[in-house]
Amino acid sequence: MSAREVVRAYHDARFRGAVEEAAALVGEPFSFRSPFISSADPAGHLAGLEGFLRVVTEVEMISELYGEAEATLVYDVHTATPAAIQRTAEHFRLRDGKISSIMLIFDAAPWQPMAAAIR
């Protein structure tokens, strides 16, 4: 599968709540970094997904950039929270057809008071 196919399959599975499907696209070694968590566990970085998806009302893709072994997605996550819309950038690196690293970038300030409630 191409970088585009792997990353879009991961993105779509994650926002459907299909944790096992998303985790199957992640290889080892793996690293994940976001303003809230860091993880080397291919499935562990998805642990709080269910709580987060309870507040997501829509995901609106803004831009998709693909290289041979990397990708960057920019999208808005619409939520039923005081944070409302979260602009998000996500950079992926791939190795051997699997995602080897994800760097998730967003302004975490609006989420600080709500973090415990959505975990």
C-alpha cells in the first residue's frame, strides 16, 4: 500500500473508533507524540480514543500532503465542547508499509480543563 493508502486508512479507522483496524497499520518500532501523551506502544496511543470520540461531531479535512514514506494531514476536529473546533496537524513517517511515527500538533490550551473528563 502507498503512504496515502496507509495514512488515510489509519485516519479513517481512528475517527470511526476502529482501534484494532488503526493499530494494525502501525509498525514496530513506533513513536507517538502529542501535547498530552507520548507512546511507543502501537496500540497504546489509541487508548483514550473512545472518550475523545464521544465529543467529536465532525472531522473536516483541510489538506493532505504525501511523500513516498511520509504524510501530513491538516484537519479541523469539530467538537461538542467549549473548545468547539480544534485545528490539527498530524505528521506521519512510514517504514516497510507501516506507520513508524506520528506527531500530532494542536493548541492544547482549550483542552486542559476538559482532559480528565474525556479520558
